[in-house]
Amino acid sequence: MLKFRLLFGPVMAVLFAGVVIFGGWIDGSLTATPDDDKAVQGTILCIVIALLIIAGQLEFGRLAGAKKLKVFSAVSIPGSILVATTCYWPQFLKISPEIYLLSVAGFTLVGLLVYQYIGYGTSGVISNCGAGLFSVIYLGVFGGFVVAVRIEFGVWALLMFISVIKSADIGAYAIGSFFGRHKFSPRVSPGKTWEGMAGAVVAAVIVAIVFAASSAIMGWWSAVVFGICLAFIGQLGDLAESMMKRDAEEKDSGKSVPGFGGVLDVVDSPLVGSVFAYLFFVCCCR
């Protein structure tokens, strides 16, 4: 398992960074002054997010199916994608993000209810529609904060966020595998240890300081706080997904990513961490 993670982890990181940087080159986000950026930014990232949401929704549907729940992918997938791209469309559509988001949420709920009515009638209305809405919030809202970081703060802020939180994952897994003794959350994830958490913090802080030293995103003291907080929040994001898997009595959300499991197993920490990262950038980087 460890060798697969050490192999595929860096490969996925390089590919993601390459795609994000290419997208920034396309829309002008790599320029020194934000005023030189093109009007519409984040198109490439939104495409990547959409593809990840499709895979994540299918995996979520499988987990929900283990609990006899129906997730209506025909509604939840487009709903999640439209919610995740809330900050993208107002760049060229004359609509406020608030009205857009409320409209998408309303139509998604209507779509779930119609699908339920046609396919299942009154059987499992609350549980099925509730599961569908949860999937849209989990993948769509959290994904939307990732897009917001990219559009509002640029390529390097997004890469800093993703690099810091995934470095924490790697640090936690590597140190925990070799030195882990004291369980961090035995009820949800017996493999997590406080030693692993220490490894997550050290790795996250180091990467955050590197980004701070090589760019003007934030000062190094802010980078230390950023790294510590994301290390803990990232592990909480992993625990949140672990709760879903344990409820469904599954070890992994899927088998599409060697050494990691499924797409949800890869994106769980960045999804939950995206809210904190966005708010941190708003408070400290403006």
C-alpha cells in the first residue's frame, strides 16, 4: 500500500499542478498583476472538478446503496457540478452568485422530488432525497470553495492549499505507518494515530513555509498557522469520509486509484479543508 501511495501520489500531484498551471496560462492568471488577467478564469479547473464530481457521485451512490438508499445520479451529478461552479458562471453571466446558488439548489431539490415521484413514489422520500442533497452539498459546496480559491486568489494560492493539505495526508500516513502507537480516532479510523498527526503537521508546515518564502501569498508566520490548521482539518475531512465508509461497511469508496482506493478517498481532505482555506485567504491575503 505504501509503495503505491508513494508512486501514484507524486504522479497525481504533478498532473494536477500541471493542469492548474496550464489553465492559469490560458486565462492569464500567471501574470504578475491581477488587472492583466482575462475576464473568465478557472475554466480548466472547473472541467477537472466536474470530472471528479462525476466519479465521486458514482462512488457515493454505491456507498449509499449499501444502506438501501437511492442517490439519483441523473439529478445529483449536474446539481453538484452547477453548485461547485457557482463562482465561475457570474464571470460572464449577469447574475449574482447568491441568486445563482439559490436557483440551482431549488431546482436540484425539485429534480430530486420529481425523480423520486416517478421512480419510487412515496417509498423512501426523505431518505432518498436527503441522501441526494447530502451528496450535492458534500461534493458541490465543498468543491465550490476550491473553485472560489482559484478564481479569487489565483493559481498559486490554489496550489499552496492543495499541496499543504495533501502533504499533511502523506506525512500522517508515512509517520503513522512506521511510528504510530497512540490511536487518534479508534472508533472511526483505527489506523490513525497521534504520531501520524504530528507527521501531518510537520509536513504541512514545511510545505506552507516553502510556498510563503517563494511567493507573496502570505507571511511565514501566517504560513505556519495555515499549515497547522490544514493538517488537523484535513484529517477531520478524512475521518468524515471514513464515517461514511464504515456506515456502508466498505474499506474504500472505490478501486479506481491504486494505493488510495477511490476518488473520494483522494479528495476527502481537500474538500473539507477548502472552506477553511478560502476563509484564511480572505482574512489574511487581502
